[in-house]
Amino acid sequence: MKALFLAGGLGTRLKPITDDLPKPMVPIMGKPLLERNIENLKKHGVDEIVLSTCYKPHKIEKYFEDGRKLGVKISYISEDVPLGTAGAIKNAQRFFNDTFLVFNADILSDIDISEMIRFHKEKGALATIAVTQVDNPSAYGVIEHDKNGFVTAFKEKPQPHESSSNLINAGVYIFEPQLLDEIPSGRAVSIERETYPLLLQKGFKIAVYNRCSYWLDLGTPEKYLKAHNDILEGNLQIGNHDFNKNLQCISKTAKISHNAKIIGPVYIGDNVEIGSFAVIGPDTALCDDSSVGMGAKVVGSVVWDHVHVGGGASVVNSVVMSNCRVDRNSEEYNTVLTENFSHPIAV
């Protein structure tokens, strides 16, 4: 089975992290989010990937190339202007002549893809939508369904009295290729506001897959930190890292001073160096080739690769992007640090 990743978003709410980086390339535990999601798909036998890009597509193509290094085949299709979810799917029509998967490329979830495919086939639906529950659905488009698990209505940002559903679109779909014939070409098309209501009107069956216990849209710096916190706390397994069993995931190539203090859960990548009396953790990820000077403190933060945290500095509840230098004895709280600037984030 083939899969389409919708990887063209601008990532506006995730700025400044996405100022020079496409959102799907933002690293999760040291690897791009998109790579993490492709690795997961491989476990379910999906080895042909189509990437629909728009914002800084060259950065995605340069990293993944033809997919050979990940053991998959990757093809690319790019939009000159954003076409919306359905428009981007229609734009990739030539790649799909059988049942296929579609993913928003900016989400983390624990959806069992093999189980979702089986569910889709059993339901005999034209489309199956993975859904997740939220406490307050008024900021989303909600999905209503009948007792047999088929969609009955889509409601955009309903008030509490307007819908009894708290299920929202999780950004993972399984489609039959016939669905593509129902999407107009050559213009932007919203799948939630236009395509799905049209399918219901025509009597097509759309199934609801409601077996997702973890789901997060990496929409903001706060959610980016939350994603790492959830992984470190064992709420979501990524790659081979299982923090339920091991609160400290430390590379064998890391060099840690014997009197540094490591407080789990932490992730410490390859060639990381940690000086004397430094304090690392809890809920902290130090990615490859980063270093922390003597007496520095890094807590509740995500430190990307090739970063140096100067001696005596404090980095708390922050994101430190690649190649940054944190000054000696400085204090960085609730910030995103780029190479030249510090950007406050909400707490």
C-alpha cells in the first residue's frame, strides 16, 4: 500500500522554529518528524511514499532524496500555491490506483495503521477517517457518526449546544481511489468543508476509526515541548526509545563528567559532552554533538544538535535550535533560541 504525506504547510504558529525549516522537518528526539512517521509506516508494510510539498520543498527533497536510505521509495509532487487538503490529494492522483493512506505530516499519534486498514476493509467504505477526542471541540471541526461507525455529519467549530460529539479529524485517512474523481482539479479544495459533505450528500460511506489514545498536532512551540515531554514520560513510544522501561536513554558515545547530575527522564544523543557539576533533566533531550559546560543547568528543554550551553548557564522549559551558543552564566526561561535571537514562548 502507498501513502501520501501532506507536507506543504507553512507552520506559521510554530515560528520561529519554522522560519527556515519546513514543519515536517522539525526534529523529534533528534530526527525529523516526517522521518519518524515514515519509520512507523514501514513497520506496517508501507514502502512507497509520496510527499506533497509547498514550503521550502528543496529542504525535504535534499534530506530524503529517493528514500533509499530509509528503505522506502519516495516520490515528490509540489504545489506552487497551497491547494488545501483535498486539492493536494487530487494533485497527487496519478500516483494512486488502489487503496491508499493519507497523513497530515505535522502530527504525532499512536494509531495502529495495520488495524486501521483492516477496519477500513471490513467497513467497505470509500473513506475512513481516524478521529481523536478533545475536551473542547469548539475550536475544531467535529465529526458525528451513527451506531455503526459511519459519519452522519461534519460540523465546523460548533458551540457546545450544537453537537454532542467531541471527535475531531486526526489527519489520518484511508481512501479508495474512486474518491479522487469527486475532487475538482486546478484549485484549492477543503476536504472538511467541501469534499466530505459532498460525499455524504451523494450517499458514499465514510467510516470513523476511533482507536487512537495519543494524538498531538505540533502546531506551536508549547506543543513541541509537550511532545518531547510525553515521549520522555512514556506516553508515546518513538523509534526504539521506551521511557517506561528506561528513564535515562544515553548514547554510548556521550561523555558525561562523573560529578554531573542526570535526573531522568532524559535523552542524551551521540557525542554529547556534559561538564562537571552540570544538571541535566528531568524531561530533557540533548541531541547529537551538543555540549553543556561546567555548572550549567538544562531542565524541561529540547536542545538540538551542535549546540553549546556555556558554563553556569540555565536553560529551562526552552527549545535551543541547531548551532546555537548559550552564553556563560546566562538565563533562558520559556524561550526558543535561534542562532542570533531569543524568542519568548507562552507557558
